[in-house]
Amino acid sequence: MISTFLAGTKRPSRPYRSEDPTAWILNKRSRVLQDIISKARNDSLIDDIEDLIKNQGDEEETSCIRLLACKISPFVHKMQVAVFGTEKMEDFKKVRGADSMYRHLPTAEEINERSDICEQKHRSCNLKE
């Protein structure tokens, strides 16, 4: 009741307004916003971020930051699937309890596997210093 009062009445004059804020943002007709969404949806987002970081300094200065970007890639991928994926609301209803909190997180195995790959790729980052 209070939330209805604060939100006001529905405005039929706004045809693109959605009850789901995510859908509303993703479908908003703004060239700038659509460019940002396109970049966020890109499968090579982490590679693009690593390239941007690499261009900011030399190999030694940026290696640990690029290692970090590489290691967070499983989380980025899962968030891309969560936001842009094709899962239906019915799929979420099947998940119960604590699993609902972790459904969009990578497994420990995925994290460890990616971590090993990243440490091989970015050997110039000395984590023992």
C-alpha cells in the first residue's frame, strides 16, 4: 500500500517502462547505454580489460593487475549469464535455500582451474614479493 502510494499510479503513456528494472534498462533506447550493454555482453570482456590495463604501463607494472582481472573472469562470466542469459523465472523457482544465493557464482573448481591458467599466463607477476 505505501509502496503503491510512493510509486504513484502507473503511467500508460510510457510504453517501454517495465515492471522489471533489469528488462527496462536492457531495452532502454539510449545509444550510450546500448553501447555499454554491448561491451558488457561481449564474451571477450576480460581480454578487452586486460588489454586496456596493459596499455596503461609496461609489462612488469601491470602484470599483477592483469592477473587479477584474469582470475575474476569466472565471476564476470557468471554475471554475464545472470544478466544477459536466457534463464527463465521458472528456473529460479526450482532453486531452494542457500543454493539460491550461490546460483550465479562459479564453482570452486571453476575458480581454481581458471586461477591455474592465469598464473601460467601471467608469470611476470611475482606474488611472493
